[in-house]
Amino acid sequence: MNEENSLLTGAVRPALLRYALPIILSMVATQFYAVADTMIIGLRLDADALAAVSNASTVLMIFLFISGGMELGGGLLVAAGKPTATKHEMTELLYNLLFVDEVIALLTTAVGFVTLPALLRLINTPAEILDTAVLYGRIYLLGLPFLMPYDLSKECVMGCGDSKTPLKVIVATSVMNIVLDLVLVGPFGVAGAAAATAAAQVAGAVYMVAFLRRTQMDAAFSPRMLKARYARDIFRLSAPNSVQQASGTIITTVKQGLLGGLGVEAIAGFSCAGKLSSLLMMPVFGFVQSTVFFIAQNTAALQPGRVKEGLREGRRILLVYSLGVVAVCIGLRGPLLRLFTTDPAAASYGCTMLAFESVTYLFVAQKHLFEARLRGAQKMGLYLVSSLGQIALNLLACVILVPRIGFAGFWMSSWISAPIGMLLAAALANLSGASHQLP
């Protein structure tokens, strides 16, 4: 049985895990781009360089949220259409996705290049690291017209049922990125790290777009393929994802601004803890994304019982994994932070953040699974309410607590917002369950 059909037939748990594992490993490898940059910069340069990259990365997220929305929306559209679309219909859909994606990428790059210095000042970037942060950000932006089609084409291939090919490409580009980091950071500093990432993005984009063309398309591109109905579908699913991505960027930007008043060490420690948390939680996000595609394909195939069983298995798997992450974050926080920085003050901030915030991951994992139920059935409005509700609460708590109690306000905000966010997602998923599109 081929991989495309394995999501629709057979035992649910093995099918879901076989499909999810390459996606999980792909996301872990992708996150390793950021982790490798942070580790090499933190150990080979200094805390100032680490803080500069942290602030630049925060601002870059403002421009990357559109890429994330296109990636998630495009993958969902392909997954939902795959069980019933003809080869020609899939070809037209993919060309429309890639065309819209590249136009947006070029516009975003231009805007980002011009506005980057002002945005860095807006988040209270210390003067001594401003020029370094601008340099890193602008070099990174040069790779954006390749990063966006790279990410979109990976997601589309996954949506078609092939989760192994993107994994192989991501591993190859991750290795390329790390090797170039080791070669370039020493002589060129943060500029070398940004150039290494941009080069890996170019290589990944060239391969993945060519692979998509070879395996999923039956004709060369023609302007006649660009149709308004595809654009409507693309924005219907991508726009809510972009809004969700943007809201996450806003809260990260606000937090970075609050950190600016606590000093360079706090910025560096917070950045290290955040990179570790993202890496350790990436399997959750990978599993959730595979569940979205599983739900989308089985919903289109009119198999609600299979969707329900997949969600039940997912809850068990994520509970076990998130408990393990909490144990690692609390028990190994010191050794983990020392992988990123030798600055004792920065490491202390990072250890505190990692230990206290990790407790909330139990709630975060289940929240994302409830939201997968909404996304897979294309209930994007309810998904957006769930995501924005939790983010708004976390942002409000940060703005109130951090100026009053300092660094502890960051993890206390997560303690407040994570359980409430999970309950909100569960309520919306169950409310929507009355629809014929959900179990």
C-alpha cells in the first residue's frame, strides 16, 4: 500500500505514527537551524552577539508570519483536495500556491529591508547591539524569497502523503547550515551565521520545488492556470493561519521589548531558554500538524470514526511526551543552558525560565491537539478564536506582571494563560463537534 493511502486505511495508531514521525523529525531538524546558530554564536562570540541575533530574530518573525500562514494553509488545502482531485487540478492548485507565495515573499523582503532598523529600535534594542542586529536581519531577509517557497513546497508534499522526502531534504540543509556556520561565524561573526542560513534556504528551495514539479504536476506552468477561485481558497485557509502566526509574533515582540529594560543577560538567557523550549516541543507541533492532515484527508473521505480514533490516540501520545519534556527541562536545565552560553548571568536567567515555564507544556500540547481538530475540518474561525484568546491572555498577563515583578512575570504569565487556553480550545472543539464535519 502506498504512503498516500495509508492515512485512509488500516490501523489508526501505526498509520498516524508512521506518517507523523518524519514530520516530527523534519520540524526538529528545521528548528535546529535556529538552535545551531544560537549555540555557535553564543559559544564562539559573546552575549552581545547572542542578544543581537535574538532581537533580530524577533523582528524577523514579523515578516515570517505570512510565510507560516501560507505554509500551513497551503498544506491543508492540498491535503483536503488530495483524495478527490485529478492530477491536472492538483497541478493548477500547486502552481497557484507557489505563484502567490513568491509574490508575497518579494514584497515582504522589500518592506523588511527598509523597516528593520526602526522595528529594532521599537523593541528597545540596546544601542551597543543595534548595528549587529540590523546586519544579521538584512542578510537573513535576502534568503526570504527562497525560504517561503521552500517551506510551502515541503508542506504541500507532506499534504500529498509523502512525509519522508521533506525530512531527507531538511536534514541535508540543516547539515549544510551547521557546516557553513562553523566555517563562517569565526571570520564574519553574526553575518556569517545569517549567510549560512540563507544559503541553506536557497538549496532547499531549488530541490523541493523541482521535486514537487516532478512528482505532483503533469504540465509546465502557464499564466492561464492562475485562477481567482484558487486564490480565494488559498487566502481562506492561509489568512487565519497568518493572523495566528502574526499574533504570536506580536507577543514575542512585546516580550522582547519588556526584556530590553532588564539587560543584555536577560535577553540572552530568555533567548536560549526559548530556543531549547521550541526544540523540545517541536515533536508536539510536528505530531499535531500530521494530525491536521490526517483529519483533513479522512474528513474528505467521509470517515468520521477514523478521525475520532486518531484524536483519542493523539491525546495519549502527547500526554506521555509532554511529561517527559517537563522532566528534562527541570532536571537537566543547567547542562542544557551551558550548551548555549558560558555567561553565568545569562545561564541563570535561562535556567529559571526553562524550569518554571516547562510545567505549562502539559496544557499547551493538549490545546494544540484540540485546535488540530478545528483546523483539519477547516473550522478556521473557531481555530482563530482559540489561538488568539490564549495569546491575548498571555500578552495581558506579561504587560501587567513583568513591570511589577520582573523576569518572573514571563513564566507566571504562562502559568495563567496555558490552562485557560487549553480549556477554551476544548470548549470550541466540542462545540463545533455538533457539525457533521467533526466527530
